[in-house]
Amino acid sequence: MAFIDLFRPQWKHSDPRVRRAAIEKLTDQALLTDIAKNDSDSDVCLAAAGKLTDQTVAQAEYAYIAKHAKYLRVRLAAAVRLANQALAQAVYADIARSTPSFSFRTSETVVYGDAAKNDGEWGTRRMAVEKLTDQTLLADVARNASGSSLGLAAVEKLTDQALLADIAKNCESMAWAAVKRLADQALLTDIATSDRVREDVGLVALERLDDQAVLARIATSDCQLKVRLAAVTKLDDQAILAKIATSDVGDVRALAARRLGSYPGPLVTEQLIALLEDPDPWVRREACSQLGERGDPQALRPLVAALERSLKTPDNILPSVVSEACSALRRLASEHRDLPGFEVAIIPLLSAGNIALDEIVMGTRERARAAVPILVTAAIGNGAATARHLAIVQLGEIFAADPCAAEPPVIPLLRIMTARCPVPEGWSGVPSDWRWDWLYACERALTIILEASPQRIPVSELRTLARTPDIELCRDVMDDDGYYTRVEKHNFVQPWRCLAVAELARRLPSGLQQ
């Protein structure tokens, strides 16, 4: 602060900041006009002009400041505030001629465009953007102010489709906003399939497409996978979806299969059945799922065949093709209880160890009785222990629900009792729950046969049953604190021994020892 500042008014202070603060308190229009014209600091001039109430005078001062201010920022700010367009044009032309950084054009866009790009004050730049109409300059502002609200404001004023497409491709931070302004289908297609744009930008472009042929081309192109999948999602032409279901990428084929499943008709069922032999497990799994949802009996045998193939060559996806095929068969069995032919699914389902077997076997009495010979054969066969155990469990449930179902295969059922309980792979012994399932099924079957027609069991078979050895069962023992700390083993007399002995005693009261 100079010594003389102590003796003169604040608006004449040597410090421009003090003068600007003093202007805020001034109301004398003549004085404000004088300051606006004659102050050495352009910011002070601009502030004084802003306090003028006479807009005619104020506009003249803005024009003077725009022509003669020291700083380009202030000159541009004054030009932006001009309301008289004829006067503004003269000012813009003068700025364009006197400033080497501008190319001379008698257009307001020259001033506003440069203001928006170079001015450090956000408010001034925003006003410039709002007044801009030149599409090329708006695009230039969007590129230079990328990532800011100013750039977004410039993009919002753009209508030129080619410029918007160029920003979408080459200005990463403004690409998303530019794509949302695009309507030209050809440009949107180009962006969606371009490898120069981000994935999310390609997806936004795709959302604005509705031409089925274009979407089909994108779905089968070599662009980004998510864009291709999004294109398939927007397709609603059944013939196109069927064609895409044979494309080169498994994920695309799987999604096409899912979309196909929503269309009715036997033709779609045939197309899905064909996909059961696809090399990609994801496609096979989706085909199984959609066939189950459709509930078409035509799919029964193809699903069984697909299950058998998957059991031979297991996949490593979750849920697996095996589980989806089993679920599809279960839905078919529940929806078509009177449909014959489900017996073909029993052995594959036993091998899969799937609970869908219960729906198929126990669906109707006729279906259960038809399943008994197959289950008995599986129980005494050389298959996996899990399959044999599951067959025994199902037999027990069938006999409990329908005693007459135990009548036809008498001798094979007796072979289950004289055979050893299956041991699961990797186990040194039989789990206790497996033994109990086996005991229950065998005892239930023999009781039913003896009650219904005991004469069907030869004496030789009864003697064999009576001589079957005890079995060893394990029991977990709990300590006083409620923890299972040890296992007790004890011998258990097989229940059918007692039944066989009693029947022998009834038939041969005097020759039981023979």
C-alpha cells in the first residue's frame, strides 16, 4: 500500500483488489461509468460495468472493454455479455483481427469457441458454450474440455452425427455422452463393432440399434463378446436366432439357445435337440434347460442320450450338463405322468445319482411297476456302488407305496438279500445309512412276498436266506458333553433270516434241520 492511499478514496487505491472491493459499495452511475472507462485494471473495469443499471451505457462499456482490455480473458468475458448482436459482431470481428490466435470470421462462434477453450473461469466458459451454435467449435470444446461438465454441455448441444461419432471413437471421456446423442444407425453400427471404443460405449451404441439384420451381423461379427451377446439379447427373429445358434462362439450359441427356448412350436424343439450334440458344454446345458422348460415329450429320448454322453465325458462347468439333463427329465416326468417310455431314463439317472429318479419312478403306479425289474437288475449288477444303492432305495420306496409291485421279480429280489451291500468308491467299508437303506428295502420286499404268495419262494431259497451271516453296523457314541467321540461296532442279525426261518418252520415243521 502506497502512502498516498491513506488520503484518497478506496476506488482509487493502488491495489486493484481493494478497488474491486470498493466498487461493490458504489452506486453513483457516473462514477461507475468513469471507472469502467478509465481504470487501469481490466477486471476493475469489468466489475464497474457490471454495476451499471443503464444497460445502454453498460453495453457500451462492455464493448469498450472487449476492444481495449489488457487481458484476453477479460475481453472475451465482456464480449460474451453483449446483448446487441450487431454491436457484438463488430466486437467479435475486432477481436478476431487483433488476436493472432483467432482465424478471422465475422461470426459469434469465433469468440465463444475460443472463450470456451481457453478461459480459466468456468462461468465465462459455460456462457460461451451456451451461446455457441457452430458444430465444429462445439466438438472442439468437447474434445478440449473432456471429462468435465463443460465438455458434457458442449456434447449436449451437438447435433452433427458425424462429429458425435468422431468424439465417440476418439475422445474416451466424452464417448458415452456422444453415443447417447447419436441416432444414425450406420454410425451406431460402426461404433458398436469398432475395436477402438470401450466395451461400455459399444454396448450403449448397441442399445440404440433396432434393425434386426444389423443386430444379426453384429452377433456374428468378431467384435467384443459382450457386444455380441447384447445383440443376441435384442434379437426377436426366430430364424435369425436359429442361425446364430450355429455361430463360432460357444457363449453366443448358448444365449441364442436360451432365446430360442421362448418361442413355441415343434421346429424350435428340433433346433434345441440338435444343440444337445454341440461341442461346447455351456450350449448343451442351455439346450437341456430350455427343453425341460418347454416340456415337449419329443425331447425325452434325446435328453436321455445327452445324459448318457455326458456321463461318459463329464464336463467341469457348474451346474453341469448332467444336472441340467436330469432336471429336464424330472420336469418332463412331472408334466406328463401318463406318458410311457420313461423307463429308458432309469439307468442313466441311476448312474448320475440324481433325485430326478424319484419323480420318474414314483410318478404313477404303472410307471413304478415298470421300473421294478430295471431297478432290481441294477441293484444286483456290477454297476457303480452309488447307482446300486440308489436302486435299492427306490425299490424300498416302491414296495412301501405298492406291495404288489414286489410280486413279479421274486428270485432277483432274493439275490439282493444274499448279495453284499455295495461299498462306495474310496471307502473301506459301507456307510451305516447305506446299510440301513439296504436292510429296509430287503426286509420290506421279503415281508410283502411272504404275505402275498409265500409259495413262490422255493425252500432252497429260504434256506439260503436263513443262513445269511450277521452284518456289522457302526454307531456313533456321544459323550457327556454332547460330542460324538467314538464309534461302537456290533453285529446285527439280518431281519430276513428270522422271516426265512419262520417260513421254513411253517412249511417243514418236522424237517427244519434238512
